[in-house]
Amino acid sequence: MCKSRYWVAREFGIAAYRKCSSGSGYPNISLSAPLPGIPKPVFAAVDSHEQCETKITTLENGLKVASQNKFGQFCTVGILVNSGSRHETKYPSGISTDTFVQNMFHCFVSSHYVSTAQYGSKDEILLTLEKHGGICDCQTSRDTTMYAVSAEVKGLDTVVSLLSDAVLQPRLLDEEIEMTRMAVRFELEDLSMRPDPEPLLTEMIHAAAYRGNTVGLPRFCPVESVEKIDKKLLHMYLQSYYCPERMVLAGVGIEHEQLVACARKYLLNVKPVWGASTPTNVDLSVAQYTGGIVRMDKDMSDVSLGPTPIPELTHIMIGLESCSFLEDDFIPFAVLNMMMGGGGSFSAGGPGKGMFTRLYLNVLNRHHWMYNATSYHHSYEDTGLLCIHASADPRQVREMVEILTREFIQMAGTAGEMELERAKTQLKSMLMMNLESRPVIFEDVGRQVLATGKRKLPHELCDLISNVTASDIKRVTTKMLCSKPAVAALGDLTEMPSYEHIQAALSSKDGHLPRMYRLFR
């Protein structure tokens, strides 16, 4: 319907009035010129560099404060500590790992009865968080422990106070430690009964690749260590590793000056409950890649019972040494991992699901009897591990292993232009989509600042990904194939080839296992 004819005639003249009167519906107005009589619009503008910049301040005690501003009413704030299972050489395995520290300090959401100097019980902490719409979490990895809270921005002071208390002032009462021991035993029992073998296989492949050192130390608390860990031992460990120089207070969605002020208030002159820190006792061992095999013969026939049970499968993971995330080759390895891709045989297809990756095209689409083929890349500050996990019926394990060794050898061939571009585009897409989430930005900021003292911004990483060439992929793969393989095997291993045969296949030109001759079958 045309606007008022009087308004059209007044604003745009008689020609427009006649056009509108003739039933055309709209006046004849150029869209490239501003409309007459309308004020010039004023748009809000933010300097793009300032918006993306990660601000970092180091306090007098060595603690780093890092922040990234992001529009919204909520923020994510947390403390990351350079402490994990790789640092347990002088302590019973499990003292810093998922199954002990995470249960002791789980920021009190799902467990486990830890009180602090300021908060007498878990309920007090939960009530404090609820006032600000807060949720919290604690995670540990092989080299980092992370405590995080997401809450309203106006509750920042309370959140930092709570984090400081949880990290530096836990009371560690005897009953709390005993309840944690019970939780650890339950989780270890649950680990061996899970239908998904991936956590156990990842543990095994690290143990094989870095036998007895750093990232090869157990991530899950061994049963024999549960009773050894007490308050005195915990205080000894925390005294060495929970010092300001090994911590980062990271925040996303808040002003940097505000976060620094809270850090000074609650983290600058606070004496931990275990006394003065002694960072001289820190283990600075560099990861030593050894290669090797870890086997676990296990009956997998009753892992998932019910009306539609999962078939009995044997799981194999083969890995080779890659590089640390501090090296320039980290980006080519990330592209290579994306190029290999893979997944389960029942994955739903579609754009972005990796259906054109090598492990789908060359493995799952050609060998219907394989249930899974997935590539993983684990990277740390001094080493890395690229591996492929595959699952199949126990009777076809030898054939499955040969398929994996052939895929490793074929990595050293020249990547196709379309294949490489697809992998790079998918990697950039995944990076940017993940960094739309505030908690993911928080973890990215915290981990990068903890490891390097600075942060590479997403557009810098995308530029590095775009610059990867087929020759880069060939170069890093050729270097990787010179290392000894690490092998993890779980299930019925009757048909499993020997480690020497796997090593020989990865040293050959075609990846085939040596032939076996049997008098009797």
C-alpha cells in the first residue's frame, strides 16, 4: 500500500505523486542517495583491534591477569595452574589428576564436600553462586588444572573471592579426603566398565609413547595411590606447584582494570593454607618420547548388554611423535589431523561432518566391517602425538592394523589441492565456531597466556592455517614417520600382530605388514 499521497507529494514532488497514484505502490526513489528530510544516522563503533585484543598484566607476585572483553551480562572467570599429572614424578601418581584434585576442588558443583576458610560447606558456596546466576567447574589435564566460574558481571568481586578461597584456602578435612577416596574408587571402577574405550585408550597410548615420564604418567589416580594421598602429601604438592608464578587469572566479558583490581584484592597478598610456596621443588623434566606398546587383554563381550548390545570389538590405537604447540609445525600437523578426520561407521553425514576426510573415504567407506577410524592430535609444550584409533571384530585385527599402517605411509604422499583446501577451511571454521562460546574463549586465553605469556588472536591463527602448503604436510609427515610407533591395544588380542611387525610396516614403502607363514591354521 502506498504511503499517504499528500506525504509523497510533499516530500518527493508531483512526479512521485503521480506514480504512486497510478497504482505502482512505491515512489521512484534512488536507494543510493540519502532520503531527503531524514537526519543522518549515527552508528556505534568499536575499534576492531581494541575489541579483539587480549590484555595481560603481571602482578608483583608473578601472577598473570589476562582478559578479553565481550559484550553481555555474564562473564567467565577462572584460575589456571601449571600443574598436572606430568609433574608427579616425586609424588604418588594421582595426587594432581582428574580423580583426586578434581574431586577435592570441583568447585563444589557435583562433588565432593570441600570446605574453605571463608565457606564452611558446599551449600554455602552454592548459595553464594546462585545469587549471581553462577555455575562452576574444575578440570585437570596432563599439564594444567583449571577452576572456572560463569556468572553475572556484577558478581565479579564475589566470584574472584570464591576462586581465591577454593584454590588457596581449602581446609582438606579428614572426612572430606575420605569421601574423595570413595569417589575416586568408584570412578576407577566405572572407567573400566564404560562402553566408550577412548579415555582408557588415550591413557594407554600416552603410557606407551612416553614410558614412565612426564605426559606418560597416569592421568587417572591408580588404585594403589588412593590410600597414600593424605592432607600432608597434598600440602607438599600444592606448596610446590600452586604458586603465583605458575598461575593465570583469566576472564572473558569483563573490563581488564576491574579484573586486575579484584586480583590485587584477593590474590596478591594472600598466604595459602599450606604456607609459603617453594617453586624450587618443581619438576622441570622435558618429555622423552620412547615409543612402545601397551596391551590389555580384556573380554569386551559384555561391555554393553541389553536389547541391542554393542558387538564385541577390539580397539587399536597407533601413534607417532608430532611436535609441541610452541613449534611452527603445530599448524601443519593440525591441518593433517583435520585431513585425516574420520569417525564412527554410524556417523550422520552432511556438510562439516568430515565425510570427505581420508579415514572416511579410504577406510570406513571401503571396509564395512570397521566400526570406527578416528584421528587425534595431542600436543603439549614440549612434545606431541598424532594417532589413529580404530575398532573392529577381533578376528580382523591384523587386517585392521595393516589398513592403519598404510594410511600413515600414505600421509607422506602429496595432498590434493581440493583435499588440502577443504581441510584448512574446515579447521578455520571449527576454530571460529568454537571461539563464539565464552567459556571456550576463556580457556583459550588462559591456556595460551599460561604457556607462552601472550595470546595469538583467531585471525592470526587463520592466516597461519591459510599459509600451509602440500609440501608442509609432506615434510612434517616424513619427519613423523622416522619416530618409533606407540601402540595401545584393548580387547581380544589373539590376532594382534607383534610390535616389531607394526614397526616394520611403518618403515616400509607401502605400509604392508610382513607376511606370516603358518603350518597349521
